[in-house]
Amino acid sequence: MTETKQLNKQMPDEESTYKPLKELNLLDDFLFDVTTMDLEACKIIIELSLGMNLKSIRWKEGQKVVHNLPGKRGIRMDFCVEDGDGNFIDVEMQKRNEGNIPKRTRFYQALTDAPILKSGEKGFDNLPPCYMVIICGFDLYHKGKYRYTFEHCCKEVPGLPLGDECQKIILNTRGTNDDEVDRTLADFLHYVENSREEELPGDCDVRLRHLHSKIAQIKLSDEMEAAYMRTEEWERLIKERGERIGIEKGEIQIICRNLQKGRTAEEIADFLGKDLAGVQEICRVAETFAPEYDMEQIYRELKSARMAAKL
């Protein structure tokens, strides 16, 4: 237990400086988000991550954002699908170690399982097998493994599985145990961290080559370049305006930016380390100005509401 707590108290890396779109790697949020809008790309990432061949996959409708009870934190997944055999697969990208990943998988599993069974439904057989995959740009456990696979097993009877059909897989782009894993996995994880043509072995898996062709098209797209530049400019303005006009307006812009990404007030408060009630207050006002989220209007409305509350 002590070792696990220490592993999850690692300090996050410093934020990287601005990089052009063509220099982004699959580890970077923008490129991963855009790439995984393509269902075939998602299928390739899953197959290379888990070492399996899928007959087909489809989006898990209504599952990308999962709400909790009012006032309780929800979740927003990077992408989640259901394969042709009914298995549920959630894949997350984590560039830096910014939180307790093992407990994050526990929380995600609980919330993704909860909506599946209907009220009054007897038994639990309709819960599908579940794979939760976290692709990390660091070695969470410092054991040099490319893949760490976890299942619930009995302590008293070695090798006896609980049988809940849930696997949690932590992948490490910086693994060193090449002699213990299929080369396809190592090639894929190296590519995740360095997503360039020269990083692809000439005889790499054809699926990885196909994934690269999709990413190369994204990097050459003028439309994607413009979208990326708008995202970077927005983040820069948030930082500059937050420093210039004070923390409250800076916070409003940051919160609006997260609302545009589909995050809930609970997720935003947790991400920013802010009081939930304060974030909810801003979210309630901001949502009346969606989707433009005019910061000045939101700020004036908040100020007016607070002044009225004091009367």
C-alpha cells in the first residue's frame, strides 16, 4: 500500500512549450482527440494495445460523458467502444502523471457499470466484460514493463480469478522488456511517444503503418492546422488575460473552455482544485451564454447576481 501511494505522488512534468501540429505526438491531447474521432483508428489502437483482433467495434452511445448523482463527480472518457462480442473497452491517454491512476480506473469502472443494469433487473449477468486501457507516457510502477495487466485474484489460492471479467491495463511508452512482449506492442508504444515517419520500422505491423497514414493526413490538413492554432491561441489568451485582468476573469475563461470540452462542473472543480460550489455558480451563469461563452457578459452577470445577494 505504501509503495502504491508513493507511485501516485510523482510530480507532473513541466508543461511543454508550443509545438507546431506536424511535431505533435499521439501522446498530445489535440492529436489523440482528433485521431480517435475515426472509428477505424480507434480499432487499430485497441488491437495494438491489447494484442487482439476485433471483428468490429461501434461507439458506446451515451458513454463518453457519464454523469453521477447531483453534486457528485462524473467522468469524461477519451473514447469508449463496444466490440462485436459485446465487450466494453475504454481507452485513455495520459501524457503526465497528474493523479492517482489506479483509483481513477476504479472510479471509472464504477460509473461505467452503473447505468448498464435497469431498475428492478435481477442478477448481474448482463454486465459485459470490461477492458480499461490507460496509455501512459511514463512508467507508473518503475518496473520497466510495456504492459501491466491487472485482474482481481484470490490471495489464498494463487491463480484463482474473481471472475468479474474486468481487466485494467496500464501501458508504458518507455518500457524496456522488449524480450518479454510482442514487438508489435513495443513498436506501437514507441510510435505513440514519437509519432513520425522515421520512427516507424520498415517491417512494422501493417495496422501501425495504416494508423500513421491517418495521422500524417491530419498533420497535413489545413483545416486541422487552423483548429489547432485556434486551440493554442485560446489557451494563450486565457493565460495572458488571467495574469492581466485578475484571477476571477481568468478562472471564468478557463471554466468556459472546459465547458466547451464537455466537462461537468464536478470535473472542472476537481481539475482546477477549486471549491465545487464556486465552480457550479460560474457554470450556471456561463451555460446561459453557450456556446459563445462571452466572458464579459458572464462576468457582469455574476457580479450583478452577487451584488443582489448582498442586498
